[in-house]
Amino acid sequence: RIALAVTPAAPNIVYAMYYQTSNSDFMGFYKSSDSGVNWSLQSSGFLLLGGIAWYAMALHASPVDSTLLAVGGVQGKMSTNSGATWLGAVSGTDFHCFEAYANSRDTVFTGSDMGIRKVTDLSAYGLTYVNLNFGGIKTLLNYKMGVSQSNPNIAFSGNQDLGTLKYDHSTGILASSLINGDGGYVEVDYVNPNYVYATYQYGKFYRSV
């Protein structure tokens, strides 16, 4: 699997990130300075995306600074030297896309399993962000919802990377994750609504007490 990035800051430069998806081995990060005719290896030999390139893989080049890059897999990382070295942890998890913000060097939108975020300090490791999921747009990768039969205002949802969330329709409050990580199937006991059953990655199963 290959991800490509170009930038108007240097139209002849093309970046390519190459992974073998069968085992998510990082095969190398490459740069071309002549529109893809010749390529030079920038970095290799380490697990850049966290081992899930078959699922999450994204690459971004700043539209203003051709040496400023971001990559995303399980976590996000950034480079200020055309991919020779990678630093930081751009906010988010399981990245699928980056989108440049106008002609900004440091601001980029990220699309990941945690929804949409606006990162505002890419060259300073990309840790400052605005969460755009709970305004006019609601973005969750939801697997299952469970609604209380005794109080239909109460619902729980199992979500990719956002765990199991509780929502109270009467107050409009969405509680922070009750179980972190990857949420899954969730259900409220029909007889005793104090019992909430939730699942987690790797087949783990929980019940509230």
C-alpha cells in the first residue's frame, strides 16, 4: 500500500510512503524532486504507523513548507526535514486523511477514528487541536447502541476508538468514555437498568455494577 503527497510549495516534489499490508512492514519513506522520475529513500527500518497500515494510513505535506510533513496510522507523527526523521504525536488515532487549511503552514484538518480535528501547531508536534465533532457535525464510528427500557432518555453506544459512551437525551449530556479503546456491542438489561453490558476489543466483555 502506498500513500502519496504533493505540495504547491514545491510542485516537483512528490513524497511516497510504502507499506506491505500483509504484515504492515514499513518498507520506506521516499522523496522525488523531479516529479517522480527518480526517488531517494528518506527513512526506513522502524514501525512508523503502529502496525495497521492495512486499515489506517495517511500522509500530508504542508502547502507552504515542503519539508513539513505529517503521517498518520495508529498515531500521528510529523517531520520538519522531508521525512528523514519523525517526531511528536499529532493528536488523534487511526488516521485516514489529512486536509490542508488554506495556505497555513501549521494548521491541518485530520480525519481519524476519533472524528474531525483541527490541528493548529503541526511544526510544534501537532498536539494543539480543536475538536470539531460536537458542534454542527457529529462524527462517530458507531457499532451498536443500547437504550434503557425503563428510561428511553438514556442510551449507550459502542464506538471505534472512543469506547462506550452514555447519552442522556433529557439533559443533552454525552458522558466521557465509560470504557476506553474500541467500543463494540452494548446493551442495557431489560430487567435491571443498572446493568449495562459492553464489549471491548479482543473479545473482552464488561458489566456495570
